[in-house]
Amino acid sequence: MQDFLPWHGFFGGVLIGTSAALFLLLSGRISGISGILENLLTPRGPDFGCSIAYLVGLPLGAVAVGALAPGLVPSVSLTGTWPLLVVAGLLVGFGTRMSGGCTSGHGVCGLPRFSTRGIVATAVFMLVTAVTVFITRHVV
């Protein structure tokens, strides 16, 4: 992305944090995508409808931004092969299950609540990311 401006990240972070805080205040639930997806796959009462609305709203919000402000949406191209992308997705799913949540749940919602599990999981995510980038850029 060549046209990066720091305020894009700042306002995006503010919007994500505000939406997570509002979701917690209004529904009493943490805005972790893996937990919301799990509620959709294993329906349990009144949370099922909320989970559907949340997961449908995620891509619709992106489509709305793309329609209303097309200059804010960068073009994306995937350079990996389909088998590589499938394996990567499965590894992310396995890691999410193993850590009891996803990066959005632990990082965006766990850290502000001083959740020990969220702090440890986010530290591990960041460490593994740094090691992976180092290996792919300097070793391989």
C-alpha cells in the first residue's frame, strides 16, 4: 500500500475499539470473531441471531466503505497458491482453537480487560509473527 497515512491506522483502530466496546456494553459479549463464529456453528438460544447479524455485517461494512469511499480500499492480490492458502487457513484455525480465541478476541478485547489469557496469547501471537517475518525475509 503506497499511500499509507498514519491517521488511517489511527482512525481504523478507534473504530475497531469503539465497536468492540459497544458490542460488550450492548450485548455483554466479547467481540471475538472465533467465538461468534462458534455460536453460529453450534446454535445456542438468543446469541444465534446476534452472531448471524455480526458476521453478515463484517463484509457488508467493507462493501459499504468500498462503495462510499473507493479511494480508501486498497487493491488486494493473492500471490500464494490455493493449497498454500488452505493450509495457512487451517493452521490459523488450529491456533485459534488451541489459544481459546482469535487475535481480535485476545488483542482487541482481552488486553483492555487485563485478561491474563489475552495478554499471554497476544504476546505469543506477536512473538511468532516477528520470528516468522525474520525467517521469511532473512533466512529463507
